[in-house]
Amino acid sequence: MAEIVLDRVAKVFDEGARVLDDVSLSVADGELLVLVGPSGCGKSTLLRVIAGLEGASGGRVTIGGRDMTREPPARRDVAMVFQDYALYPHMTVRRNMAFAIRRQRAEEVERRVAAVAGMLEISDLLDRRPRALSGGQRQRVAMGRAIVREPQAFLMDEPLSNLDAKLRVTMRAELIKLHRAVSTTTVYVTHDQVEAMTLGDRVALMRDGRIEQCGSPRDLFERPANAFVAAFIGLPPMNLVEAPVEGERARLGAAAIAVPPQVRARLAEPRVVVGLRPSAFRHAAPADDAALAADVDLVEDMGTDVHVFFAVPGLRPALPGLVRAVDELSGPGADAAVEPSVECVARLGAGRPPRAGDRLTLAIDPGDVHFFDPSTGAALR
Amino acid sequence: MTATARPTGAPPPASATATTAPKPADAPGEPRRVGYLYVAPALLLYTVFVLAPLAHNGWLSLFDWDGVTAGTFVGLDNYREIFASEQLRSAFLHALELLAFYSLLPVVLGMVLAALVARLTGRAATAYRAIIFMPQVIATVAIAVGWQWIYAPEGPLNGLLGIVGLGALQQPWLGSMTFALPAVGVIGTWITTGLCMVLFLAGMQRIPQTLYDAARVDGCGPVKEFFTVTLPGLRGELSVVLVITIILGLRTFDLVYVTTSGGPGDSTLVPSLAIFQDAFRQNQVGLACATAVVLTVLILLVTVIVRRLVEERER
């Protein structure tokens, strides 16, 4: 068990690509920190730098109070779980698990392998080879191989990505329980924001080699530091539209939203980026004044609720460059059309779901509105 | 589509319910006799050009025959002669000795070269691969002539030894009782190393990088990493490479025929050359056929043993 401290860690590849840009981060003893971000953001590289599989070009990596920046992986006492499990194919499950602790006494190895195998319910697989195991079983063995070592920290590189959706949910729950049981410091890399939100004590959201925000999942969801974080966390993603500010209100088509004075004070021009979670919309009652006319393009019925995609004419998509990294947002609305319009999504109750082509009147919950700077994307609150 | 013509509501045909009835031979999924028709052309050619000559060779090995006049049946006498004849025994021993050069050395060198070339990128890697593989593409006879020149008493090898001050080592390489066989073997090494390297390289590319990462995190140095990840990952290739090179080594003919013709004395005589000489120079066709049978059995045995050893733990 140990604390992991990264102090201005940089990584520049030989071709000159700056993959990590002065990343500072500390993972408390026993904490599970999730590194999340779109592909190419540097999260896997950061994990490999912590493991020692990649050397840092600058900065310091401290594990358990000792400077490990120049130490080889073997000296760092960390165990890694890989996306493809990386089990040695010619060894049985037992030997795979025992491999890293091969220098211990034989009885001790036997005891630890048996204990961990029991914990992961893979005792009856010990004499099989990886090839004879299913994806979920291999995943367990890979976890077991890490746990057996009783290392200072676990480093997990998208360990659930190769599992099918259903198994992934099961294993996610088991991972949480497992971490509670062994409470070893863990750094967990994923591109899946659902995994990040459900697993992490804290979540660090990365983009372009930098940490955009690090905090509890709820923090990132409720108080995103900028429009990128807001757009990345949450499913369906937050709607971001640029709206002109007229007096005390931002105008969203037919609707108007009150802009708090402290936000207005920080605006250089009379326009603001309004962030609306899909859950901020509801069917408008006759009394609502902040109502929006929405022409429904597409309806996804999720069972408990429906996701309604609609275009709001006359609005411009906000910060296209800033949020382009978020895959989900690169929809048709992101490119400038002849007549500007924004594709938005609302999450509505499943009762009488609308159909494509319907015109809805939607009200906006004024308590569930975020504001961002239209040029930098920084949150304004 | 007779099923669609059946009136709705009619009972299904009896054959569908009688599950115990034997399936017709042409039922889906059952092996069909028509399959033999498909393999027939290949089988016919194989029989005419491989199986029949093989059997005929075995039959001839039981005769004392000069290849022209009527032969006399001698049973296993030819086989007895092989084991009694100093010359033929030494031919087989030479073949086994050549295995070190044809098989063992190229496998080791090939693996080292593959490990080195695998670390290169871009044009250098392609160039090295091509250069090292080149001997595989050149006709063996041409190679043999080239090396004959290299090994000549006034040739470049001796010249080089003189230049670097090792003049004492200068030899008539292919004319020496001691060095002729190793000299021929080295040519074999030169030929097969490229093949080994290319096959190992292909195998190494299939080994996932994360296995190396895992090994490093698990505390492996480069050597332990090689024995934990690379070597087990190359087991299939190793088996193939060993079998190919062993066969090449045991049945080598053209190289020896061109460079030394088995000499000086019998110091580089190998079974294939002995078969050729017995059959076409000494007119002892029966003995040659018997030698061929022994060589075939030896090759079979060695390759089976190798495959067992290398692939055993694979299962």
C-alpha cells in the first residue's frame, strides 16, 4: 500500500509528440483513481509511466514515498492488469499467478495462489491454460495474478474493455467489492465514462496530455470545470449551445434563461455558452414561460425513459473545437450548416413517447443550467 | 421445395418424426462419398509419383541388381551391408554431423538475428531481412561454386586470414580431411540461417507487446524475458524450422556433389551422394535403394522425435 505522487510528469516521444504535459496528480493510499478521457489523451501513457514501462521525459514519479522516476518496472512493486490480459499462454493459471512471486518459498506461493484463487472463484481453473478459458475467466486470472503479488499499487489499463457489455457490468461490481476487500492503491484507466463514474473514488479527466479536472465523480458531474468536462461526463452528453445575452437573460430560441449577475459580470461580450443536461428538459406546462419549441428528429426508447433528439433552429453550436474530442458530439449539428441549428437531446419520461416529426414544447429546469465562457470554455458560476 | 406444396395442417412426414431411422448417407453434415471424387486427382498424382515409386524402391532394395540385367532376390542382405560397410556408416554419421551446421547453428543464429532485426525499424530492417534471406533464393549449385572459390587455396578466405595475421590457419579448406566437412557445413549454415530468421521474425511479430510489458512488470530482465515470452511464443516456429532444416541437412546432395564430391577420401560422403554413386556409378541399385529406405526412415524418426519434444507441452 502506498501513495502515488506525480510531480509535473512530462512525456515527449522521439518524434516530438508531447503526450504528457506536466501532469501533477496524487493518489492517496488505498484510493481508487480513474484516469478517463478520449482516445489519444495520454491516459495509458501516464499509466505506463507510473509502471515504468515508459520513461518520463520530465518530472518525478514517487511511489510509497520513494522516488521511482528512474527505476525499472520490477523495482516499483506495482502490478499491472492489461486490456488483453497478457497471460503467459504456455503456463497454467497456477503458474501464471505464481510467476511474479516465484522467488518466494514454495509453500508461501502455494498458499497465496490458493487464497486468491478462492477469493476470485477460479480454484477449479488452476490447472488450465489461458487458451481454455473464457474472456471473463481470463480477466479474473489477470486480476488474480496482480492480487497475488500484494503490490504497493495496482495499475489497470482498460481491464474490462474486452468483455461483452453484460459481463462488463458484473465485473465492474466485483471490482468495486474487490477493491473494498484488498484496499490497495489503484490507478484505473478507461475511456468509458460510466466505468469512471461508478468505480472511482476520484476521477481524473484527461485531454491532450493534461488533466482537465480531478475530483469525485459527483463533482465532475455537478461542477464541471469547463465545457469539455461537462460534455464528456454524463450520458447522453450535456447540450452546449451558444446563446446571446439580452439584459439579464440568455435567449434560446423562444425560451429565455436567467443568467446570474456574477456570470454576467465575467462575460466580455453579450453571449454565453449554456450547458443543459438532457435531464434539464421536461414537457412544458401552459404556465411555463421558458419553453422551447422542438422538432423531434429521432427518439431512442430506453425503456425507463426516452432520449429525444431535436434541432433548435437559430442557435449556434458552442465551442465546436473544444468539444470535438468528445466522440458523441461529432454529430450532424457540429458542422456549420446553411441555416444554423443545434442538435440537442432531452431525456424525458417514458409516458407517451413522442415520434420523429412531432413538435414538442419543452420547458427548461432553471436549477439545472450551466454557463461557460464562449471563448475559453471555462465554467462560469 | 416440396414442403410449401404440402397442405397446411397435414401431419409431418414420417421420416421427420422417426429419429431412430438411420440418416441417409447424403444427409447434411454426414461425410459424403462424393468427397473421394474431389481428392481423386491429387491422390492419383500422389500415388503415381510418390507412393508407387516409394513402394517400388522398397521392393528393389531387396534385390541384388545392377540396373540392367535380371536381379536376384537377396532379402535383407543389402540392409546388412549398409550397417557392415564402413563407408556407408560414415556417410550417415557425416549427415548427423552436418545437422549441427544445417539445423542447430542456424536456429541459434536465426533467433539471435531475428531478435536484433526485430528491434530495427524502417528501411534498415527490410534491407537486413532481404540480405540475410538471400541465400534461400539463390540456386544451391551457384552457391556451391561461389563458396568453392572462397575456400580455394588462393581464395579470399585464406587471403583474409593472411591479411589479419592468421596466416598459420590458412588451409586448402575443401581438400583437408579434417576441415572439408565443417567447411561444407558452414555453407549450409549460411543458406539456412536466413530461412530460420525470417520464420522467427514472423513468429515474433505475433507475440503481443503486452506480454513483454507484463514480464517486465513481473520483474524479468532481458534474458528471463526471452525465456518467458519469446521462446515459448516461438515454439511452433521452432518446430517447423527444426523439421525443415533437419530434412535439408540429412538429405543434402547438390552442395556436397559440387564442392567436394564426397572427398577428400570419404571425408564428406553423405547418404544422398552414396545413393547416387551406388546406383549410377557402381551399378549397385539394390544397395542404393536400401540406403534410400534407411535415410527416409531416419528422417522420419528424427522429425517425429523433434516434433514430439518441441510441441509436447503445447497440448
